[in-house]
Amino acid sequence: MSKIIASAAIRGANRLYREAGEMLEKAIAGKGEEHRFEFVDTAFHLPMIYAMTGFPVKTLGDMRTALGFAKDLLHEEPSRHVWKPYLGEALDSGMATLFAEEILLALKTDAGLEPYKDPETGFVYNGFITDTIQRNLGIQLVDGTMPGFAAIIGAAPDEDTAVKIVRELQEKNILTFLSGNVKGESVTKQLLRKGVELGWDTRIVPLGPETEHTLYALDWAIRASLIFGAKKPGDYKAHLKYQKDRVFAFAMVLGELDDIIWTTGAGAINMGFPAVADTDVPVVHPSGVCIYEEVDKEFDHTKIVQKAIEVRGLKIVVEKPPIPVAYGAAFEGERIRKEDMFIEFGGQRTPAFEWVRMREMDEVEDGKIEIIGENWKELYEKGGKMPFGLIIDVAGRKMHKDFEAVIERKIHHNINEGQGLWHMGQRDLNWVRISKAAKAAGITLEHLGVIMTTMMRHRFRSILDKVQVSIYTGEKEVLGLMEEARKAYAERDSRLGSMVDESVDLFYSCLLCQSFAPSHVCIITAERLGLCGAYNWLDARAAYEIDPTGGNQPVPKGQLLDARYGRYTGVDEYLKKSTGGAVETLNLYTIMENPMTSCGCFECIVAIVPEANGVMVVQRGHQGMTPAGMKFSTLAGSVGGGMQTPGFMGIGRNFITSKKFLAGDGGIKRIVWMTKNLKESLKSAFEARAAEVGAPGLLDKIADETVAEDSEKLLEFLADVEHPALGMDPMI
Ligand code: SF4
Ligand code: ZN
């Protein structure tokens, strides 16, 4: 490593260590050593310090101890005459910097200075990234819809360049964090002035205006190995290796570098994250096992994204339909407000539906797009609203009628990924908007068809040979066809309802999360969806048909060993092999003995409440306390990482109303507490299920956070309403 870089990294670390120390002593003088601190919604204290050293910082006094660890890593700046390899010193300094920055940001948060609000513009930066967001995005990390992260530090030479760079990252579906500034100018400000929508929905997340704020991105990265990788706090080698192997992050440094940027960069290099600068920096090439450059440069801003991707070794395949707007998963979360809207379809404003129909091969003309309706062109040009019947006819040798629903669900993503296109709902409750900007860029009604033919063939390439799209715009026709579509939906639903674990020969595995949680496998049965909620049995089967060597594999059920607990020889054999022996046996229908493992991206957690002889269910993101005595974030910390934890389990939301939910433990009658959010969102399905098990009115007997957040109040409530769990067999 060059002497210039090493010296800068060492100087920067010393400075940050001093600053953190001064601020800390002031805080202790004011609030005392015992003053407690925690970042919002995390179970991992100060995550970087916790992962690297195993030391949980809970108070200001603890910060003093932790700052001592940073001190041990500091070095003196190399003198002018000495030439020796500085890599070790620089990397140590980088780590000391991350500790010091984490303490600084914690102190600022405690003092109410974070997340930072820009006094000029009123813009509020994201600040610390919560565990909830980490888990929400888990699935996108593993299924390839989010191939990596970029941290952009500094400012582009001008606004247009800033926009071009982030748009290119968006089109490649990369999540981008922004931090730092060059003499007060920053990419965040440049984008704000250009009216670019910032935030998680568009995958451009401004963390804060200083270089130090980059630490929030590293804090988020390090939690991947804690949450999904189940690496032990303190096992720093394991964490760093995990980061390097599995977290595809890189930094892009725009504008002049200073000591703080170099030292933060040295911290990131420890984690295997390289940096590409647009200035004339000394290039640091790989040494030892490292296969890519650690620091590189690219002066041409039209090439810098590609360069960074190559340096980090990312493989990105993006399929884009031929339409006149940008396209990619990063545009999925974009909203279109009424003022920005050119035209809308459905959403209770006009009759609308969407329907995927399986057809015979000779009934479908591949690539054909037809728009049917009087004066549809003029009506579209006028804007406002229009009826919309979208029928997608598909055919293929490996197509199966059951896949219609799977394919139909992709309409949502297909449309939303277009910049300036928006979709919500499904079936006959769909709602589509096209923005004024997209219209100005040349989007027509045909393009919606083009998106469908291109993306359906791409996403389902091995089951679909032909895709044809018809769009109806006449009110009468749409209403007529909608009746036909409704019949088809109803047939589908009744067929799905009859599909139970006993009636299928195969279950499916989902191995996607193994890239983050190596010993976790989801077993997806006809009545139990994956714990992230994104894959049910049909999805898994379709995914297997599409890619027989992919992340969803058939699992022959084998012999049923235990009908009550749901134990099958085939499942056990499969798990033994696919988890490298970590899981030997699994019971599908109980939480008490060898339950399903969790990776970390579960939608909900079920946890036993022994005093109440039942279980509670809390969904990801719920911030309050639960009767288990832990918040969601803490509970989640004890469930993830591919371990079987009797009494605790991560599940997909819709599993709650399945007949197989804790069937061996007494089913839904065991639920004594559930968040209001879950009670409301599952209401109709839950009530139907409760009636089936002879417990109508069960939902009202289940406590929620408005009634009890501790077990004492919970027990009072349960006794009052005579909850059935109180009279059931003891759980333990
Ligand atoms: Fe991960 Fe399971 Fe979802 Fe697959 S189904 S993506 S393994 S959580
Ligand atoms: Zn997962």
C-alpha cells in the first residue's frame, strides 16, 4: 500500500479517535457513565464494535471501554524516511476509525443530532439503518434482485453527472448509499436539486452529509453476518470473511479525498469492499488472497459504474424491454402522485382487470400485441382515465395451468419496474398509473404490452414459448371479459384450496437464503409457504420448472413418520444433505420440537408464552414490547442464522391461517397474542379458520398491543375472555 494512503489513514484514525474521546467525556460529564444508549430498532448494540469484539455497548461507560479497543489499533504516522509495508497499520487504523465513527454517531444520536436535518433544505437524512430494513431487504439480496450495494462519498462534478451515475446504478438494481461532501456540495444535494426521488423505495439512500456517515452503510453490512450468517459476535475473522465473500459492496469516491475518507476507506477495505475514485489516487492492487483491486481510479464518469462493478467482481444481467424509459427493480418503489399522473386505469375509477390465460400452442402468436377499443389512441392521448382489460395469453410445452397465478403475479413487477409506471393490486382490483414524465418520454399503451411480452418470456423462459397480449379499452367489453376472468379466478382458488400436504407427492426446498445463511433451508409444502412470504408451493414448483438446478428443488416426502408433528423421511434425508448435517430432522407442524430453522428474513415470529400456555405472533417492523418480554428486534436476534430454536420460529404471514399452523400443538387456538396489524390484515381468513376449528370469535379473544405488552396483563385479559388456550394440554 502506498505511503501516502497509509499515512492519511493513520492520521485520520488518530483524529477521529480524539474527537470521539472528547465528545464522549463531555457526554459522561453531563449524563454519567451509567447513561444508557441504543440505536433505534437493533438487537446488536453498536453493531460494528459488537461484531468485531463481542463487546455489547449499552452505556456511555461501555463506549469508553470500546474506544479503548480503537486506541489499541492506532499507530503512529510513518516518518518521512521509513519505507516498509504499511498495509497492516493502515488496515488497523481503518478498523479503529470504524469504532471511533460508530461511537461518534452514537453520541450524536443520543444528543438528538442524528439523523441529520439539513438546515438549508429541511431534508432529513436516513441516519442509522434499522434491523427491520435489513430483514425486509434480505430476500432481494439472495434472489439476485439486488446484486450489490454502492456507497457514494462526495460530490459529482455537476448535477447531471450525479443523476447519470445513480440512474445507472438504479438500472443495475444496486442499492446506493450517499454520504460525505466536497466543500459543502454532495451527491445528495445535487440529486435533490434535480428533483430525483430519494429513499428506500428508489434505492438511493442518503445517510448523512459527512464522510463519517458512511459508517451507517458498513454497520448495515456487518449485520448481514450477524443476522443471516449467524457468525458469533467477536469472531472478527469469520465476520470479515463473510463480508468479503457474500456482501457485494463497493465505494465510489467522487471529488478530492481527505484523511477521513482514506481512513474510512481503509476500514471498508478490511471488509473486502474496494473503492473507485474519480481523481488521481495511487492504485492499490490485490495482495494475497484478494482477487480484485482495493483502490482504483476512473476519470470518465460514464464508465465509473462499470469499473466499480468489475473491480468488485459483480455479475449483473439485466433484461430490459425496448421502451423509452429506464427499467429496473430500483424503480419499483417509485410513487406517482396525482399531480404527476398523466393517465390511470382501474383503481375503482374505471373497470379494469388483468388475467393470464394458458392456451394451446397454436392459439398464441408470440410477441403479438393488440389493443382493442374504439378511438383508443385519441382517448389515451387525452389522458385522465380509461378502462383497462389486460389479457396475457401464454403457451409452452412445460406450461401448467397452475402457473397462471404465478405468472399473473409478475404483472405487478413488470409494470412497476418501468420508470414513471406504477401498478397496485391484482386480478379485478388492479390499478395502473402512467406519469406525465413517462408520457413525455414517449410511453404509449403498446409499451405496456411490450413490457409483458419481453419480461414474461424472460422471467419464465423455460416454461413459456409464446406470449401474446391483448389490451381492451372499451367499457362494455372490459366489463364482459371481467366476468369471464372472475370465473377463472374462482376456479383457480378452489383448486388451490384442495391442494394439501397429504395430496401432493413432493414438497419443495428453497435454498436461496443459503447464500447468506448457509445452514438454512425453507421446506415449502402445499400448506406452508416460505418464511419470507415470497414463495409458496406453486411458486417453488414454477421456479424449479424454470431452472431445474436453481434454488428450489423438489423434496420427495418419503414416509410419514409422525402425522401429528409432520415428520417425513424424505424431508429429513434432504435436510441432512443440504445443510451439511446441521439439521438432522424437522417437524413441520410444531414449534416445540425440531421446528423449522430461520434465515433472518421471516415476515413474522411465533414465540411461546409459557405462562399463557400459548404462543404470540409479531410481525417484522413492530416496534413495541411483546408479552415474551422482548421486542421484535431482540426476538429476531435469537431466531435467525439457520438454527432450530424450540419455542421460537420465523414464519410467512399467511401460514398463520393454514390448517397446518402448529397443527401438532393445537393450531390457531394456541395464539394468545398477536399484533393489531396482523389481526386486521388476516381478519377474514382467520375468522374462517377459527370457525372451522369450532372457535368462532377466537380473534376477539386474542390480545394485542392495545391490551397487553407484558404477560401479567395478558393473563388477566385471557382469563376475562376465557381464551381456549388456558384449558388446553400444557405446552411444556
Ligand atoms: Fe429465503 Fe426461505 Fe424465502 Fe427462500 S423461501 S427466499 S429460503 S426465506
Ligand atoms: Zn431468508
